[in-house]
Amino acid sequence: MRHRESRVPEIPELEAMKSALDRRIGGERIASVSVRIPIVIRRPTVDAFIETLTGKTVKETSRRGKYLLLAVNSSHVLAIQLMLTGRLEIVEAGAKLRAKTCWKLAFENGVELRYFGERMDGKVYLVERGALSLIPRFAEMGPDALDPELTFDVFRQRIRRYPGQIKRTLVNDAFISGIGNAYVDEILHEARVYPFPKSRDLTEEQLLAVHEAIRHVYDWAIPIVSERMGDAVNEKVRDSLKVHRRGGQPCPTCGGRITEVTPNQRITSYCRTCQPETGRHANRSIFR
């Protein structure tokens, strides 16, 4: 049976892409738009996509969850969700096109932003700035994992509505947006929490450790990924991960062997010593 690797770009990669896009196309005017494979453009029509973007200027790039958001002038936002195989690249005009390049934006400075995807599973929306709610499920996303307003009190109150397995809860965008299957393993290892107990069975101390680990893991990961990715925004940088996909290797904390299992065909990596199975026996859960 083939197990699914975490191929979706996660917060560190997306933050690195955001910085690269701001460096290369921030403040630049779009000279022309070309659509070769329209299936990934979910909104609006292809003609409207081309007409709306041509001649506009990319002001800045931001991120919400797993979406990259390119602000175009003051009126529109280009929202890109890359999914498993969707990728962006920044190239000089005239560079060879990849076989499955779906669209490209050519800028007056001679740079092109291109989108390509092996399976065409990505989703691209061009909406007015105040109409992001037109993107399916965008309005239902929980606070971004890096939102300063995601305090422990907010985290603790929200998790009461998600009493299932802690790993599944953390990757549920309705609870917190942006955490994926690779970095959730890093977060739980940092917090020294077993991946499989129900969140309702964790102590308040364990939940606090998870909340603090979210920020700590991204604080060390984002600068590393940004430096190694540079302007190669189509790359996935995962060689700095401490436990995910390190099954059988020594735990960087205790030296024990990292365990790798595949529940629901998704890879989970953790250390049995640093993350003992104790959550279900907890007697100080916030749910009681």
C-alpha cells in the first residue's frame, strides 16, 4: 500500500515564498497574462482573469493558512492554494516552459511568475479585496497558526470544540489554519506530546506545551527554509526537520530511535521516549 507523504507546502515554505514574491514582483506592473491550462482557475472566468490582472500592480504578498494572497492594486486579491502538486516559479522572460504550466504573469521588469502542477489539483481565485469569503471554506478557517491573537486562552477555548485526536485536531484548518502533516510532527515532538490521544484527554500543561511549541517550531523553521529556498519558490525544503520522515534515526533530543507509523495512510513520526503514551491517563484535562 502506498502511503501519502506530506507534499503540500506548509507555513515555512509559504512564508519563504511570500518573501521571495515580495522581493521579485512586489510593486511591479503586470504587462501580460497568459493562461494555458485553465482548470486551476476556479474564479472568475479565464477572460475576466486575464482582463482584470493585465496592467495591474502587485502591491504585496501575504498568507492565510495555506493560501498565498497577492494584493493586486487596491481592488483585487489573487488567492493561490497550491495543494499537493501545484507549484510557483519565478523566472526570467523567455525561460523554457514546463509541460504543465497553467498560467503565467509577465511583468514589465522582465520577470515572470508561473504556476505549474502535475495533477492540476491546485486552486486559484481572483476576487475583490473584500470578497475572500467567496472562496469555498475560506471563511470557515480558524485563526492562522502564527496569528498573534491566538493566545493560549483562545487556543484552550477553541480546542473544547475539537475533542478528537490531538494530531488530527492540529491539522484541521477549522481549528487552526496552516499546520500540515510534516510540521505537526515537529510541534508534538517539541511539546513532548504523544500524537494519538484525544485532545480532551490532555492536561492543561500538555495543551500549553503544544501551544508554545507551535510558535517555537515555526520560529526556527521559517528562517532556515527562507535562506535555503531563496528565490527557488518551487522547491520544498524539509531537510531541517528533526523527526518527520526520520523513522529509525536517532531522536535529536534523547538519542532513542524515532518511530514511524502510517495510520490512515499518512506518515506520523515521533519518539516513544520523549512522547510517551500518557495522554489518555491524564486526570487534569480542561474538559473536566
